[in-house]
Amino acid sequence: MVCTGRSKPEILPEIMAIGFDGIIGAGGGFISIGEDIIHHHTMPEADVREIIQFFKANEIEYYLESNSGLFGSDNYSEKITETIAEYTNRNLAETISLREKFSWFDQLIASFANQPIDYADVNKISFINNRFAYQSIADKFGHQFEMFNMTVPFFGKESGEIAVKGNDKETAITIVLDKLGLTKADAISFGDANNDLAMFRACGYNIAMGNGTEELKAAADEVTSDVDHDGIAVSLEANQYFKM
């Protein structure tokens, strides 16, 4: 299965064409096995509107993630360009290269530009931020929502995600294992970010990508090559645990 922080529209057809049996999306916010949705927990509409109002008042750019679309704030794209420049220490060539690699995301959001937003269908909210203190956002909303800092490093050091409490990869994987009559020992995971720590807790054997965070690598049973050097394939082919 794909287990990702991405919401359904971000899971591109070429990903699913690999042949996955299902999706754990939005960091655990929804689960599908085959064509059946077995779990979908969204944010309350009133809270979504309150968060948007707060972000607008503090000039924090964001995008709403729902199963029906992705919806960016007015200046989200310009802010991503700014935070990427900071991430690359304003190396022009690296900034241009990374921004171009992320152009698919702008195209995806643009494809929903004329679609009405269903504020009751929001799985989570991601924010791009390098100015307003993340901790201040967490202090305001962390009592009622799950908060994650810097899930996309080049979105800024003060960036993050706001999601429904209880929506996490660990809980979602446990739901899937129970549904399929499997146990933790049957589950293997590959991850690269700190939001994969919850996934690691639910699986019996865990592999960190070479480009993963140091905290995730420390929690892993194995560290493989990075994503640009076929880390998953390297592990599958080299480790007898995955004899194919």
C-alpha cells in the first residue's frame, strides 16, 4: 500500500500504476483498499475557516488538502519560490532546479482553480511559512489538532501541517492490518521524514531512505540508498528478508 501524507489528488496516476492494493492518504486521514474507502475523517468546517482567517491575518500561505482537490492561497506559489531560495542558501541554479522539479504541484493546484471548495471535505491544511513562528501556530491550534513541523523541508523552517487528532499513519496502518487479518510482524515500511516515525511504530521492519532525516534513520532497522538512487529497489534486491 501507499502510505503518505499526500491527499488523494496528489497521488498521481503513475504512482498507482505500479500496482498498489490501496492507499493510506493524508497522513492517515483516509484509507482505501481497492475501490472501497474504509476510513475518512475530515476537519470540522468551522475550524477550517478559523484557521484560514488566522493565516490570512498573519500573511501565512497555505493549501487545503481534500479528496476532491487541492486549493492554494493567493500567494502560495510565490512563497514556495521564496522558501526554496532560502533552503538552497540562495544558490540560483539549485533554486531554479528544485522549483522546476516542483512545478507539477503548481499545475495540480491550478487544475482545481475553478472548482468550488468544499470546506467540510478538508483532510488537512499545509502551510508554507518562514516568518511567523511555528510554535505560535502550534500553541493556538495544537490543543485540538495534530501539528507537524517541516514535513516538507523547503517549505520553510516555520512550515507545517494541521490535521485531525488521531489521524496518523500508525493508527491507519493498524486499521488496515486488522481489516486484513494481519499483524505488525507482517508489515514492512519505507520512509524518509519524521512524520514516518508513526508508520515505523506500526510496522515490524522499517527501512529509512538515504535522504531521510537523522531521527528517522536512528529509528530504522535498515538504511538504504536515497530516493534518487533507487533506495527501495536496492533494499528489496539486497536484503534476504525481501527475497523475490
